[in-house]
Amino acid sequence: MKIIIFILFSLLGMSLGAQPIVINPSNIQQNKQDIKGLDARYPGDPDVGLDIPHSIVVQVKEIYGKALGNDIRHKMYFNTTLYINDQGKIDHWKYRADEQGRMVILKKENNTQSRLNADSIYRVVDLALPALMKKFISRRHLGKKGQLTVWTFIEANNPDPKEVAKQDSLMKKFVKENNRAEKVIVKKQSVIKSLEEALTIQDTLGVKELMLESALLDAVPQVIYRFPNLELLSLANNDIEQVKIDFKRLPKLKHLKLTGNILRNTSLQLTENKSLKLLNLQSNLLTDIPDGVRNCKKLETLWLGLNELSDLSNGSFRKLKEVKDVNFYKAHIEVLPRGIKKLKGLEVLDLYYNQLTSLPESVTKLKKLTHLAVANNQLAELPTKVGKFKNLTNLYAHHNRLSKLPKSISQLENLEILDLGFNWFTDFPAAVTTFSKLQELDLSSNNFTEFPVEILALQKMDKLYLRGNPFLKEDREARYGQQFGLLKSKNIEVFY
């Protein structure tokens, strides 16, 4: 009884200094309401999806390996939810083992083997986990608690000796054949994919790409400067908190990928350069555009999605006139600052999945814009001067609250793709019929109760999407067969 009370109090978060609590499937069934309370108090990140930090996956896998011990042969999956406090430590570890036919657990006892059932496995894991969890740390959660769900595959600690011998034989054969091939021709590598390789390769001048991804790095390794002709450097999915790169030593570097690290606004130090074209800073801890970006005088592509850009201001966009492509995908933006107009060279603006209720009129001063993506927001209208986008070819505004279009939209003479699906239109937006270059039109899941006859005026379109509208009932073929026939006679592919 005392154990049950202890678990309940821990689940309610009443003892922050207590030992981390393990929640196995039995606990989950007994305390569903308390688990819901945990989910509310430790917010999950809906943007992370399956892109869990590599270092955390490694830590979880090592913990399970140590918990199961060397005397157990195992090949199984664990689904684990970590409830992490604002010190980066684990308060609760909820897990279940995959029991869908893939779980094979054998324990050695007196030179015999016996299969362990699920309850036995949970007992073994539950006893070992609390002490092992104390060593876990997530620097991503310092100052902000949350939860992560991790899928982990655990392989056998004690594999079959015959299988090991077979694999060794195949490996020796491969190495022998590979060595023989190298004697015939010496290959020059232009792409390096490991730190070990970067440290040992002889032909450093020939290396153009260095891919040190998911390498458990916590700092930028100095080995990058062995490659003066480097054009692409990827340090993605590591635990790097500070980046300082001297472009005088990497004068040809064009692409820099820092996705999935622990970078904050002041973490990026890039010396002034005219070589860098693409900078990927997605999935970090940024709240604004780092000042270091402004030292890249010829930067064309800047990806900042999957950050929490709550501190964007008019000044955020200064000295970025050369940038052509900006990605703010799922960046938690509620208000787009008027200063966006400073991006004079912008051609692509991606604002997918934010919390925008409106767009500033100043955005229409981006005269070179060809692609505007504002889908999955809460927009009730588009800017009244949207017609100033004379070069716009693609407009994605689906999943918003639009019920009408501004009059000036008819001035978008170069529009080729218009996606207005999943909005609140009840009347067909007549301006659509003026787009002479339109190739694709999506009006899916709006509120058209009758077939919009205005569509029949469209001449050269390739694809038309009408799915999910109220007028498409079971008798649609009988009621609107003639209209669909006219569209198909114009070689328009209709999806309904």
C-alpha cells in the first residue's frame, strides 16, 4: 500500500526531489488519470515527431542495455516517454516493451535457457532503471520542462556463436576483396562521413563535403580546418551549443547545416564571408535570427523552421537583402513583423504551420517573391495589396479561415498554382477565373453547397481539386455529370 501511495504522489509531481519514477504498462493501466496529469504538466513538442535528438536515443538505449544485463539475450523494442524537468533530469520514465511477436527474451540459468514473460522483463527493468536514470541529462530542457517519446531497438548482448562466426567470415572476405581492389586503383574521396575518417584521410584537398551528423559532438571539431576546399559542412543532430567558424580557413564553404543542435541566439559566431549560400538552423533553441547570420554577405537560403521564434522584430531582418529563400516552418510565429519588407531579394517565403491571424501589408513590398506559403495558420484574409506580387507563381493558403479574396488578387498574372483548400469559402472567388496561367487550383473542403459554375470559364488548367465540399453528395454524377464532362473535355483532371 505504501508503494502505491508513493507512486501516486510522484505521478502528481508533489516531490520534485524524489527518486525518478518508473512507469511500466501495469502502472499505466492502474493510473490512467494520473498519466494524463503528467502529459498536461510536461508539454510535449508536437514539432519534434520522430526527430528525437540522437544523443538522447543513445542514452536511452545504453540505459536499457545496462538494465537488462549481460546474462539476458534479447532482441526487442521499447517505447519510452521521458518526462524531463527544467534541470534536464528525468522525473518519470514511462515505457512498454514491444510484445507483437518481435520480443525474444532468454535468460541463462544453470546452462539452460528459459523464456521470460512480460511481467518478468518489467521486474528486471524496473529494479535497475531508477539508479541508471539519475545519470541522464538533456541540456535542451534546461529552464524548460517537457516530454519526449523515444523508440529504442535493443539487440542481443550474447549472440549465437555460430552467427558471430558467420558474420566474421563474411567481413574478412569483404575486407580482403576491398584491399585487393584498392591495390588496383586508389580512390580519392570527396565526401567524408565520420570523425575518424576526417582525422585519418590523407588527401584533404580533395574533400568537398564533410558530414559529421549524429556523431555525439558537443563542440565544432577543429578537424574541419583540415579541408580548405570544403563546400558543404553538416554538423546536424549533435549536441553543439556554440558554433564558431573562421571562413578565412574555409574560403569555399557554401552550405552549412546545423540542424538539431542546442544553439541559442548568441551561439552562432561566423566570421565575415562571401562564400556561404545556404545556412540551415532548423530544430534549435533560437528565438530570433542570430546576429552571426548577418556576416554572410552572399547568403541566399536561410532555414529557421522548428525553432520558437517568439522574439522576431523589425530589426531581425536587417542586412539580409541578398537572401532569396526563408523558411519559418513551424516556428511558433504569432505576428510577422513589418520589417519583413527589408528582405528585398526574397523569392520564397515559407510560413507553414504558425499561429498567424494576419499578414502585414508590408509583405507585399517583396516584389521578387515567386512562392508564398501561408498554409496552416489562422488567416481570415490576405493583404489587400496582394496584387503587388507580380512575380508570384505559387500561393499556398490552405487550412486557414479565408472566406473571400481581396480584389487586387486578380492582378497576379503569373500565378500557376493556387491552393485554397480547407478554408471557409461559401461563394466561389470570381477572381480565380482571371488567372490565365493557372495550372492547379485546389478548393477542397470548403463550403460550396452547389457546383461553382464559374469554374467552367477556366480554359488551360491541368488539375482541379474539389473534394470534401457539401455539393459532392452521392448523386453528384447525376446532378453535375455535364459540368464534370465539360471540364474533362478541356483536359482538366478533376479530383472529387
